[in-house]
Amino acid sequence: MSELSLEGHLHRRCGGHYALAVEEVTIRLSGMTAKVERAMFKCDKCGDKQHTVEQREAAEREAVLTMRHQHQLLTAREIKLFRESVNLTTAQLGELLHGLPKGIVEGWEKGRYLQSPAVDAMLRSFTDREERERRAVRAGFILPPLPGELVPDPAAIVAAAPEDSPALAAHRMAPGVPPEKAASAPSDDVVPDPEPAPVAAGVYG
């Protein structure tokens, strides 16, 4: 439904006509709220309100911009540039964030979703290499080398890994497999984690 389709349109129930108007609405997203103006069509006789898809989407985009500014959140471009600078895939970054689906990360980078302040703080903490490494150990994988960085020697990884490291334990089970691959290799003794529950569009963190 285009905006022109209701301008001056007859409201059959009361005989009035629709005209373009503006209302103030509160939009909630990821634990945040923002008050924005939303365009609509309002009957000049009975006050009936109608909204087009374009009007709703425009208000939501304005709310996202307002929330991002109010909470000083990373932009979609900043998230993508950071992820690429540390050589992580969207799936790997999601794993560092307590196993978020890669689709959520991709949504952040495309501006479809908005991260919560708590998740934004976690993303910023990953600028510290040691913090990324700690998160990777918990997630059960080894961080890929940074762009231009030499690939580490598997023997050195084993020597430096903590005794309870998933990579070290897996390497001992399969000594012929490099530890960075052994950590993700399937095992008959390990029950796979359940698939993450689907996340509603626009909600994460």
C-alpha cells in the first residue's frame, strides 16, 4: 500500500476522508526504547488511523538510529570492519558471544538488527587479544591467525594450552590431528549441543 493510495481516500464507515498526519510513538527493541514520530493517515471525521508498511519501517529505522546514538553503540560498518580485522567469520564471532547464531551477526552487519548495550560492550572487549582467546577456549575452538600473522606450530599450541583446554584434550584423543582441528572434530563420546533456539527478528542480546 503506497502513501498516495490513502490520501483523500473515502472512509466508507463514516463518510470522512483520510489525510496525512503524524503521531508520536514509543518503539522498544533489545531492551531499549525510543520515541519517534511516525507518519499515518487519519480520518478527518472519526479519527480512524491507518499505517502503510513504508511508514512503519521508516519509524523503526529512525528508532534504531536514535537508540544507537543514545547508547553510543557500534555501527553496522564498525562491527563488520572489526570482525574482518581479527580474521573471524560471522559464525566464529557468534560463538564468542555465547553461541549466538551467525544470522544475528550478519543482521548486525547489514543494519537489520540492533545489538543490546551488553552485547555491544562484549564486542568492544574483543579488541583485546587475550579476551578473544579466553572466549575462544570456552567456545572450544582456536582463534585463526590475524591477517599477515604466521600460522602457529601445532606442537607449540599443545605445549602452551591449559590442561583442561578442549583443544588439548581432543588432540590427545587424536594425536595425528592438529589441535585447532581436533577441538572441533566429532567424537562418539561427546553428545552434540542442541541447536540454538530461533531468535525473533530484531531481538538479540
